[in-house]
Amino acid sequence: MNQQQTDIKFMREAMALAKLAAEKGEVPVGAILIQDSIIIAKGSNSPIANNDPTAHAEMNALRNGGQYIKNYRFPGTTLYVTLEPCIMCMGAIIHARVQRLVFGAYDPKTGAAVSCYQIGSDNILNHQLEITGGICKEECSSLITNFFRQRRKKY
């Protein structure tokens, strides 16, 4: 399996988590942390359920990953997330020393990996990571768009 096929496979796993978040009324974002081609942690958005503004999918996956590997640093890992991470999440990704970030939909309003900021690839911080965006972009974008369309219909 080549890298693009692998990226698509794991992004589909993250999309399944995003759909679960949507079913719970959360913004549909899912994240999966991979090490040695194995899923070591998962996360989906849960700030509403947890009354926690930091409970983004990426943050939840990183928390779960730390518990799994018993460390706060994740060298050699890849984080798959359905939406381009925000500033907070990019900060955590940098501190965790994630090696590679793969995301689906671009976020032109708050995306901190490439859209609004280039955290992690701007050569400013001490850790740089490989960033790949746009994997399953249309499907990931549709999850968000459809979620907010449905919410507007209810009100």
C-alpha cells in the first residue's frame, strides 16, 4: 500500500469518528494517532459534552495517545484529523513532537497548519513536522457543511 492509500485508509477511520461526534451534537471532527501503522489513539470533538473548550478531536487523541504510550512525546507518529487544526491544537501537536500531520478539510477561518498560520512548518519553533492537507477533502468538508446546514434548519 502506498502512502496516499494509507492516508486515505486512516482518514476514513477519522471520518467515522467525526460522524459519531455529529450524532452527539458535536461539530464533526475526528482524529486518529498512528504509530508503526497501528492506531494507538482516537479522538472526536467533545467540548459540549465535556464542558471543555480544549476537548477538540486532536486534543482528545493526543491525551489518549499519551495514556497509551505512557509518555507526553510522540516521535514517529502520524496524526490524522478530518479538519485542519486550530492554533491550540497545533501547539499541542508541536509539544507532543508528532512527526506528521495529515488533515482532510482546509479551514480558511482558523486553520493553523497552512490556511491562516503555518505553525509547524514556518521554521520558527524548535519542532517542525511534515504536513499533508486535503486527504479526502471533499468528504471531510461535507461532514462539516452538512452538520451546520442541518443545525440551521432546526432553528
